[in-house]
Amino acid sequence: MPPSEHELRLRDRLSRLRSVSLLGGAKLSGELQRLQRQLDRIGEEPTGDDIWRSVELARHPDRPYTLDYVEALLDDWFELHGDHRRGDDAAMIAGLGKLHGRTVVLVGQQKGRDIHQRSERRFGMSNPEGYAKAMRAMKIAETHGFPVISLVDTPGAYPGVDAEQHGQGGAIAESQAVMARLTVPTVACVIGEGGSGGAIAIALADRVLMQENAIYSVISPEGCAMILWRDASQAKKAAAAFKPDAVHCLELGVIDAIVPEPKGGAQTDPQAAAQLLGESLRETLEDLVDVPGDELRRRRRAKFRSLGVFA
Amino acid sequence: MAKIDVSIETEDKPAPPPKHPNTCPGCHSHYRDDELERAQWVCAQCGHHFPMRARARIASLVDDGTFYEEAADLHSEDPLGFFDLRPYTERLAEAEMSTGLADAIVIGQGSIEGRGCELAVMDFAFMGGSMGSAVGEKFSRACDSAAERGVPLVTVTSSGGARMQEGILALMQLPKTVCAVEDLHDAGQAMLSVMAHPTTGGVLASFATLGDVLLAEPGALMSFAGPRVVQELTREKLSEDFGRAEQNLRFGQIDAIVPRPELRATLGRLLRIFNAPV
């Protein structure tokens, strides 16, 4: 039977993917087959309209946040507070709990549900104290051999005067460095907005997942539009140009898998969304828990060091 | 809610009155090219540090005839087919033409005051020193080269942040360069980071702040978010030295501010301290 037109297009996309050097790292860990399976399931390349729909769903006010997933998925949750140096950043959650019977450390940004929470949590935009809290939690994980799960949901790091004075850039760098040193399994999942440096600070993980309608990007669509078109209302055009959706991130080798959401988006059925996320986290962790720590770290660094397209 | 862009800081929006690049913005003294070159692009009147191109910087730091450039031809591809007002490929070609560089960083081997080191020096003239795939890869190779040869890595940064035309792959250069520094440190080698004006966004939030010793040039802007973004969000009047090297030193974020004429000797001393091979 001759291949259908649809299959031919998929094959073409896959061959283009293979030709880019960034898959060097993915091949190391046998990710290509996984990628192929995911691509087969996904089908067509997302259009500008599809991408914009993801941007809107990723920011939907009813979308489940980090603490909603904590409540649905973790038993015996104990939230840690503060960096034990200067302050407690409500934009960053850190704590310990049991996921399917296994103790894990969980870190993640938390947006606010109402206007009061939003201002207290600064819409999920962390200060250096927040990254310090996350690093503290990750060090507990390293000491006791607990896996680390991070849930990424932030427009970006907080651009404030205090944040700059207290070393925002250095905190983001150091948090990544801590993650690059860990010898415990680490899984990150972008559950909403994966905004720039604020997101990558807690996303240097063995496996990076992304929910179907999440976005992951170097800059917000509005920020990009403001710089390149000098007009924030060109955000949709900017998003179509830099492609922050999950399918494109998967194709570029930036994420390892897409976590499905209920039809219409996670906000339509948060319980089902949590269950789907929980299953993905369990599967992913099971893949990692038997790998020796040194090997995890070596592969993690090799994977991130392979990202980029150059000649 | 406030819309922010934290990865990239560009030049201020209203075009400043056209000034000659050799006119000092501090005291309005004007210089000929050869005068500035002899003074390492530092104003003789007020000490303002003009931007310094990567090759000139390297020449000012290394012992004569010791620099051997690596990966000079490595350049970024256009993974997204990015197009704003003009295609990214066109912007790249133009930058290459005007700077004579393949991307915004120059790496290679050299020695400073007789001590061997690896250098990675950024050039703001190439698309604002923005970090895309080529910058990330070349920086990583510099780490590997230093580790293999058993020498410290000296970096000089000057960057507006991640290169948004490469989308999410530009963001991925942050963890990539962080992992490269970690590998360098695991190999037992030091990194000496010199931050020149400006070192902002994704470069500040990755390798630049991971040096064992952090140095800055006088007046260098070193903030994660640019002053304009912070001002728009907070609606406060920012202090004159907001995000500058002097403020960073005051708040304990860096080890020292080193005027350009003293940089070579300072790096020489640090290379001796870290036992760089002769």
C-alpha cells in the first residue's frame, strides 16, 4: 500500500529533524523513537492560530496551578518556607511529599487565583529569594536521594529593583548550576507559561515535559512584538514567528514529551488534567530511578549541551 | 497585568540625537580613532569606558603573538525560519559583513603575562552581543578547550541577552553554557569572568555570573531586566547607578571593578593565583 500524503509529510518533517545537529544528544538516549511516536500522534504542524490558542490557554485564569497539582497528586505534602536567609517568596513553592508512594521534592512557581493572591505571589514571577528557596529544597533532595519534580508556570523572573539588587541574574544562573550538579532524578514539566530565564532556572532536568497547551519561550509574545515591531499588539504575529507551542518545542528537541490535557484544555477538567500529569510523571520517573546518579548527571549535561542549531 | 520582557534589553526607544561614536557621552570630549585606540577606548578626561570590539580586547589582554583563534567560522542557523520586519538570515549576513565576525563571540587560546589561558570574548557590535546557538556552542567549546589543556578560562561579556530570533533554542543556551561551566569546574579549572557594558538578560543569568571570580568594568550595566522594563513595572524613579557595576559591588554581587588599563595585570595576577601553567 503506498504511503498516504499525510504520512509522507510526517516523514519529511522527521527527516528534516534528523538532519539538524541538535538531535545528537537525543540520539544518545534513544529519544528518536519516542519522538517519532509522538510526531505520528500529533500529525500536522501547528498554524499561527493554533499557536495563539496555546498562548491563551496557557494563561487561562482557570488553568490549574502548581498547588492544584500538589493537592491532587501528592500525599503527606509539607510545604517549605523561605530561603532561611532573607525572605519567603510566595511566587515560588517548594516542599516534600509522596507521589505514588515515593518521597519527592517539588518546586514550582505559583500564580494567584484572585487579585489579592496575584499581588502577593506577583503572578508567579520569582525574586532571587524564590530561587534560593528552590535551591535549598533541591539540596535536601540531593542529601536524601529524593527525585526532584519542578512545575514551571511563570511569565518570567520578577523585574524589580530589589530583585536586581539582590542578584536576580546570578540566582537564575546558580539555580541552573545546582540542577546541573544533582545526582538524583529530575523531571520538569511546563504547566502553563514557561517564560524565559525565570522558567529555565528550575527546568534543567533529566526529562522536560510540557503540557499540550503550555508555552515555553525566550520572551513573551508581547515583549517580542514590542522590540521587533515596536507594537505590543503584534503579539500574535510574534508568537507565530518564535513558535512557543509544545509541538514545536518537541520538534526542536527542547522537550522530551508532551503531556496530554483534557479536550478543550486543562481548565475544563482539572481533575483529569492532574491524573494525566500524574501518570506522565510516574512513567518518566520510573525510567530514571534505576540509573546511577553519575550517569544521570552525565546524560543531563550532554543533552543540554547538544541543544542549538549551528554550522 | 504587566507585560514584561526579561530576556532581552535593547537600546532605548526614542532615538538619541545622532552623536559621533568617538564623542564621550560622559564629558563630550571628542577623539580621533587612533587616540581612542591608544587609550584602549577609555576617555582620558572622565574615564568613560567606550565599547571595545572583541579582537581589540583580545589584543589588549594577551601577550603578543600568542592568540590562536578557535572555531572562527562557526555560525548560527535559522531553525525557525524567523521573520519579523526582515528575515533573520538577512540580519545575520549584515552583522557578519559589518563586524567581520561569524557571530557575537571570539574564542581561542592565548597567554596573559606568560600564563596560559583560554579566552571567550563577546562583541556587542554583532546583533547586540545576543546569545544564540553559535555563541552557546563556541562558549561550550572554550570550556572544553580549557579543560583539555588544563588552563583557566577568561571570559569578557557584553550582551543584551538571549537572541530572540532563535526562539526557545536561544533560551536553551542558558542551561547549555551552565552545563559547560560545570564540566569545566569538574575538570578542576577556574573561570574568571569580566563583565563589560552591558552584560544583561540571558548572559548574566547563565555563564557570566558563574565565574570563580567576578570582575566588572566601571559603569557596566549588569542587570537581568533592563532599567526600562523595571521602571515601567515599578513606576519608581530609579537611582542613577541602577544595575551598574558600582551598585552591584555595593550589594555584594561582584568581587571588584577593574578599570580597563588595569585589567591585563589583574587577570595576570589571578592566573598566577589559580596556578595557570607557564
